Amino acid sequence: MKTAIYPGSFDPITYGHLDIMSRAAKLFDKVIVLVSYNPAKPNCFFSLEERIEFVKRALGELKNSENIEVDSHDGLLVDYFKKREADVIIKGLRAMSDFEAEFQMALVNKDLFYKAETIFLAADVTGTFLSSSMVKQIAAFGGDVSAFVPHTIITDITSKLEIKK
Ligand code: ADP
């Protein structure tokens, strides 16, 4: 039984994230999507509860989501990794720009806990430009984000942006 952890802020989840989840679910017996606190991104636009709820709703759009679980954690990833007796950490790579930080993080996690291996999945070619911040920027100016995020969360995104205006 091989367990993978896919951590991220998911602020909000995009089709790029969903693609990584779906592919990881085919490779591992269990995938835990870990909605995490990232000290490098302290000001998430959506609350932890909203981000978890969006991931759960988005997973409803996937055919193969039976082995995907959603959880949250605000400490060291390796502590959660040990607690869940996981086998790998999954990361999505969009471009060289992701690589530097992700490579460093993978080395640090391995140093903190020797069993914490990181596996990188290359982003789907259609999602290489897609990011949560881009979605928020487009939605903030009233643009159409339906190609980028699951339709079940679009109204939540636009209405929160309206309230914050
Ligand atoms: P973080 O706060 O850790 O950067 P994100 O929510 O931005 O979290 O991303 C979580 C993971 O998903 C990271 O490994 C990131 O590289 C990957 N990712 C983000 N967007 C995409 C995408 N469009 N395609 C593939 N992977 C992606």
C-alpha cells in the first residue's frame, strides 16, 4: 500500500492541481491532498475551510477520486508524513520557475526525514501557465475563469472578490 501526499495552499484549487491529483491517484493506492499553511504565502485569499471545501467539491468532478482524501496541516510536512506513514510527497512542476524552489524543498524534506522522497509530475501542457494567483487576478477584473477552475467553485470565487472590493 503506497501513500502519496500532495501538499499545497490551493488558494484556490485549479484544473492544474486537479490534473496532478487525478494522475497521482492512478499511480498510488492512496493520495492525501494536504491543504497546508505556507509561511512563504501567509496571506491566503480564501480561508482554510474554504480551500478544503473547494478541493472536496472539485474532486467531485473526477472519475477516479475514491482513493483521494483531503486533510489539512499547519506544521512541518515531514511530521505529517511520519504520522501518516506516507511513502512519497508529490509536487507538480509547471516550468523551470517552479523547479528551483521545489528542488530545494525536496532536499530539505529529505534532510529532515530520510524517508521523505519527493516525486515531481510534469504539469499537463495545457496547465503550464495556470496558477491560483492568475485565477484571482482574472476574476478580480471580472474575467471568465471557467476554463481554469472547477465550475462548482466559480460563484464562490467571484462573490468573495465582490465582498472584498
Ligand atoms: P504552494 O503554496 O505550495 O506553492 P500551490 O497551491 O501554489 O501551493 O501549489 C501546490 C502544488 O501544485 C505545487 O507543487 C505546484 O507546483 C503545483 N501546481 C500549481 N499549479 C499547477 C498547475 N497548473 N499544474 C501542475 N501543478 C501545479
